[in-house]
Amino acid sequence: MSDDFFYRISLIGFLIIFSSMVFFLTKYRDKKDNTISQTSNTELINFLKL
């Protein structure tokens, strides 16, 4: 296997892993923000009921 072919495979593999990591981190951050905003809304509703 030539070095050029190996470097291309390595680059493509790195790009796939990096892009999937960024995708899942953004999805996790969005999910975390939603739970935090839902918690603050619940606390606000409980405060207004008092």
C-alpha cells in the first residue's frame, strides 16, 4: 500500500470522526439547553403559583 493512499484514507477517516463528534456535541448541547430552559420554566410556574 502506497503512502499517498494511506494518507488519503487517514484524512478521510479523521474528517468523518471529527464531523460526527461535532454533530453529536451540538445535538447534546441543544438537548441540554432545552432541559435547562424547561427547568427554569417549571421553577417560574411554581413561583407564580405561590
